[in-house]
Amino acid sequence: MLIPLVLCALAAPPALSTTAGAEKVRDRALSGGSVAVEVLQSLTSEIGGRPVGSPAMTRAKDWAVKKLTALGFQNVHVEDFTKKDAWLRGPEAASMTAPYGLPLSFSGLGKSAPTPPGGIEADVAVFRSLEELKAAAPGSLAGRIALVNQPMTRTQSGEGYGSAVAVRGAGPSLAAARGAVAFLTRSIATGPGRAPHTGATHYDDDVPRIPAAALGVADADLVMRLAAQGPVRVSLSMSSTLIENAPAWNVVGEVPCRANPKAGTIVIGGHLDSWDPGQGAVDDGAGVAITIAAAKLLAEGPPLKRNVRVVLFGSEETGGSGEAYALAHAAEVPQLVLAAESDSGAGPLYRLALPKGVAADPALFGLATALAPLRIFITDDVAEHGGSDMEGLMDAGVPIVEFDADASRYFDIHHSADDTFDKVERADLEQSVAGWAVLLSFLANSALDLRPHVDAVASKP
Amino acid sequence: MLIPLVLCALAAPPALSTTAGAEKVRDRALSGGSVAVEVLQSLTSEIGGRPVGSPAMTRAKDWAVKKLTALGFQNVHVEDFTKKDAWLRGPEAASMTAPYGLPLSFSGLGKSAPTPPGGIEADVAVFRSLEELKAAAPGSLAGRIALVNQPMTRTQSGEGYGSAVAVRGAGPSLAAARGAVAFLTRSIATGPGRAPHTGATHYDDDVPRIPAAALGVADADLVMRLAAQGPVRVSLSMSSTLIENAPAWNVVGEVPCRANPKAGTIVIGGHLDSWDPGQGAVDDGAGVAITIAAAKLLAEGPPLKRNVRVVLFGSEETGGSGEAYALAHAAEVPQLVLAAESDSGAGPLYRLALPKGVAADPALFGLATALAPLRIFITDDVAEHGGSDMEGLMDAGVPIVEFDADASRYFDIHHSADDTFDKVERADLEQSVAGWAVLLSFLANSALDLRPHVDAVASKP
């Protein structure tokens, strides 16, 4: 597909008022003008799951270059970085051996240590919360496998994940410090699906690195029920490959302001890598597709006053791509007007979190008006985060906004084999593209600087 | 119903560990041991809507005294205060007069000025957001009725209300400052119901106090659609009574720690007053019923180490009862361990927001464990608010916790004629009682002081 060359007007007023322009691009997204569904279908069908360090991720990088080029993006290129420790799953198996021989649905956690070659078999000690594990005495888990079976609360904001995921991250070292030989968590998930949900864990320096895995929700409940009646024994076998200094990539495409290359730049994007069990559809093929589609809608309209840059980050799930990007672009920070990552699923969006004070600026009154029919409100009352890949830029002082999708169903499938293309609703995805396009249209056509607001807040006592 | 006299053990250890005791009271709530449904049914059936200053509110006060006494609460009494300006709705009517004669579903906003005796008839100026109204020039609305038709976003946390309700509160004075003769808002509501949603507004001192009302969602959309084609004219007639220095009441009942009257006191409650169109079921008969039921479950168990006090606030909707309570109990503040209001509907609860740092205290590990099966997580990352009636106590330094129910459907019916008993799900209400009972059980049987945590945070730079 060929897009007419976009030239940005340096002094000429835009053809439409900023609000009307944003509404036009919004309505195009809602009426079939977005490429998001086709991009997402292509990525999930042609590449599938793509952990950093895997052959699939290499193919994903090539796919991204080809796709951005075909869609008419300018300055399409790959930025290399090194992933210190890429973790790839090997064969793994788990089962209950007592009181009954039963299969268990499970998945090793990312970065988990492998079991010894013969595997591990031990009695399970069950805890109903991370706090109950914390209260266990040192040595009390000697020779046992610890299971924390703490349910995750379904929330719209994803806040329930923030609370529950501490089990996955901190659990292994807390269990090891009390003598455990392996760690199991109930899947950090809201749905009833049998499929286990993986995700990264981490180890503290001062305790043994014990193997760590997630059980399916039903399997964790089963172990807990049986453990209330007597000893439950589980056998675990896990292997994995740790690739030191693996090659990794952020892939970039731009809609430039040609008339003024020194114009400020807006960075948006999603992450291209994903976990291995599924297709990486909602996490984060959706973010890739939404931000590409929104930027393309802008490219098809009148010239912009700022550059729009789409960055597809190459190692979000176990970290590294955001830091690499911030490091490589440190000198460019003063030109970066705004950065935002789409990493909360396939929509619909419901909340745009701006830095403190920004929403009260009359220059943004029209932004609220253009977002209102999408049922998106603006707030400055949310702790800024904006996605893992944004942390490096945020620390460097780039204004970050967080655009939140309704995550009520996201954690039913996230990080599991169920994260596939069919789970995405076309209307929700298009509403997300419309929201991102409104934000981009507004800020790429306005002179508003979000930075002074950030400073004003930061300098308050 | 007679409850055995409860004596609190001063030094004797409780019969069960704190966690086990909390789990016992939780499971009683979940298995039919709660009086919440019967209390809510009684209040909504026997009293109905009960704005402060109305005869119904006087009957509600008497109902509360009788109910608390019958349920075995101790020290049941009424605390009088004066409501400076109680507002009661009089006859009101609205219709479209051009381009078509059509009825309009509408409701005057609480504290609205009346129309002149002959009513107001004028052309409508439609705005799609509060920001669009703000951007209108001074004088541009001269002789017109302003309508802000800004949709409210459905959120689990109720955050969408916080964003949308600014239209109801600030809209009338913003419109008046631009010359408008009356103000209409789309109902601040998430549902498609035709019934209008009322609620309090307020006036700035320096602009005319123009009549203000809410249109039904469908009616606001209708006016906007027709206004896109040509002038729309609306006729409004509103009357109301403002009672200066109306008698008002907070009603109190206790589960005392008899062995040590100087033991700390935990204050919980809901608000007894409600808006007039409905029965005040989810707002806030639910809070009344939940907190009464949770405290009664505690009263039926082993002796407590602290006093539990239920306060039914008598003027939340237009303000006054929280301030009156804090003023009357200023000297008692050092003994108030904790205060919390249930005012986010009939459940289910999903989030317990504690003051910063509290959840990390090992004394509360069991609280997380007892709440986990209810799918309630603990956070300290929510801006403390805890309900309007808590503001006075919070300002006085009493630790406040916020126990949040899922509000996804709450604003479909809130402040409208649809706020009736049948909307409440028994299982959700009982889950809420279980959550409150766990919190109460934990804190009424522990020595944990939430105040040092508050001070520690407050004293940080």
C-alpha cells in the first residue's frame, strides 16, 4: 500500500481545528479505516509466541521491518541491543505422586532454575497467601515444595495483578529462605481456564535459586483440597536454556514532520516479544497493532507539526528493551515530547492518565471532548507508570502518559496458551486505535509541552 | 432477638488465633449468619427514600434506634445536629417545545434554585464535555439553557464518577458565568435507563444561581441529535423548599469492650439519608445493613479487645453529618483506632485500601490470608478518602480505611428511581458483610495501632 508523502506544515494553520482533526481521525478508526486487525492477525498467525532469544523473535523482527515498510512508515530500521540473559523453556513435566497419581497442568516461570537432572519429588506445604508464607518459620519448609494458592482479584485497572504478582516474583526466594526445595504458585490469573500462566520470577542473591513454576488454577485448588486431608507429594522436572548476551532488537518506524526535522518527537509503541505458550495476541500483539494503526491514520491525514515514532520493543517480558532504548536515545531526550506504551491488552480504553496539571490546560479541552464519546475520561490521579518499557525514558525526564484499556478479562488469558488472536474483539481494538489516534492527533498538531507541568509538580515540596 | 452479654477479655488470650477467629466470622457471614438482607429489606420497604429534612428521615431515625436495639446493640442513642440548609424537592416539570413538543425525563439537582413562578423557556446550547462549556466565551450563552451531554465511563472503582460528576457540581456556575438562564446535565450515570439521576450541585458566590437539573440519558441524547439540525427549545418549571436549620441525627449503637471501657474504639457505618426518587437501597441502605450485620456477627462471637461502634450518618448526600460527628467527638479522637464508611454499594468488595505501610506489618499478614478467598486484595496505593462522612475524622487525624465494592453497575441506578431493594444480590451483600466482619474481627482483637503508620508517612518530606 502506498501512502502519499506527508509534509508537515511549519507555519501554515492546519486545515481543521485540532479538535475537529482529532474527531475525524477517530471516526475513521471506528468506521473500518484502521489496519489494526490485519496487523494483529498477521503477527499472531505468521510468527506466534516469540520470547526474546528465540528463533521466533528473530522472525518477528524481520516481520516488523517488512510490515512497517509496507504500511508506508519512514525511516524504518532496527536498533540492536544485547539481552544479558535470555531464558528459553526446555522440556518440563509435573505430576502428583501421592495420595493419588494425577497429572498436573503447570508451566515453569520465566528465568526459573532447572531441576536437577532426575527431577525433584517432595511433599507440598500449602499457603493461602504470600503473607502466610512470610509468617512461616525459617527451616520449616526443609525438603518440601511450597505452594502459594492465593487467588487474584478481577479488576478493570489491572490493579489486582499488581497485588497478586508479588507471589510469582517474591515467592521463590521467600520459600527458599525457609528451606523449600521448589516453589509453586497458583497461576496469576483471573479466569477458570486449566492452562497455566507463566511469567518472569526473580531470585534474591542470598538464598538458593530453587525451581519455580505455576500450576493451573484448578490444579492448585486440587492440591490444596487434598493437602487438607493428608500429605500431597509432587514430582517436578524442568529444564531451560539461558543464553548469555543474546542479540535483541527494537524496531522503529516514523511519520516524520519533514518540514522541520527538529520538531519534537512523540514516541509510542508496544512490545514485540511475548511469552511462549500462546501467540502473544493481547500481550502484546495488540499494543503493536494499535500503535502502528493509530500512527498510520495520522500519516494519511494532513501534515503534522511533530514527528510520530512507533517503537516496537524487543524484550519487555523479562526486561531490557526499555532500558536499551533510553540509553541509546539519551541525547535525544530534550526532543522527546511524550512517550507512551500500549501494553494493557486489546481494549476498550477507558482512562487516559496524564501528568499532574496537564488536563487543566485549556489547550487540552478539546482532547476531553474528542475522547468523551469513546467513553474515555482523563485523569491525573493515577501513579505514572505507563508500561515497563517506559521506565528508562521516564527516569530520563520524558513525559509519560498511561492509556489504560479495560483489563477485566485480560488476565483470563495473559501469559497462557489461551492468548490467541480469536480472543480479540474487533470493535474493542478499533476503539483503542481511535483513542490513540485522538491523543496522537492532538499532540502532534499542538505546541503543548507536557514537560513544564511535570517539572511544576516535581518541584513542589 | 436477644444476644448474650458480651464481655471483653482484658488479658486472657482469645479462644482462637486472630486469623482463625476472622475466618470463623467470615464463614458465618457466607453461610446465612448475616442479618444484612433483612435489615436492608426493612429499611427500604418501611421507610423508602429519606432526604435530610424530610418526614421520611425522621421515621428512618426512629427505625434505626428500634432496629439497633432489637439486634442487641448497646448504648443505642441519637446524636442531634443541625442541618443548615435542607433541600426538599417540590413539583417540577420539563418538556421540549420546539422543534417538537415532547416530554423530557428530568430531575432537579439537589440544592438547585427554583425557576421563577412561570418557569423558564429558552433555546438550548449543547456541549459535549465540561471542557467544551469552559471554552465558551463570556456572554455567549445569554438567554439560553446550557446542556452538557458528557457520557460517564463505567469503572469498577467508581473513578468514572469522580471524573463525570464535575459536570453536575461545577456546570451550573460555569454556564451562569457565560450568561445561561438554566443548566441541564446528562444524568451522571452509566446505564441506559430512562430515569433521571439527581444529586447535589453547588453554586459559586460570584455568579447568578440558575436552576439546574439532570436529563435522562436518552433525553440528553435526543436534545443533542435535534440540536444538530436546528434550534431546540425547552420549558422548565422547578420548585423546592429550603429548610434552614433543620433537625438532623446520627444514630449510634455499640458492641462494647466491657472489661475495659478505655479500650480503643473502631467506628464503622453507612449513611441513613438518601435521595428521594428511589428507596436508597444501594445508596446507602446497603452500607447501613452491611455494617450493622458485620458488627452483630462480632457481637455473637468471643469477647472483643476493642469497642466496635456503628454510626448511621444522617446527612451525607448534601453534607453535614460527618462534620457534625467529628465536631462532637473531637475529644475522643485519641481513642478512635479506625474509622470507615461503607458507601460504595452492595458489593462484592474487591479492595481494602489501608494507610501507607500498614499492610507490611506482620500483625496483618493474617488479614490478607482471611480476605484472599473473598477475592479481596489489600493495597496502600489508593488516595485515602473513605466516604464523605469520614472527612471530618480524617482531618482530625483518625486513621481511615476505604473498603471498595465493585461499582461497575452501581451508577446504573444510583440517585435514581431505580435504586430499589430488588437490585441487590444476596450473595454479593453477604460477601461484603464477610469482608467487613474480617476487618473488624482482626482489628477489634489486635493491639495494632494504625496511627504511627499514618504519622510516619505524613512526616516524610
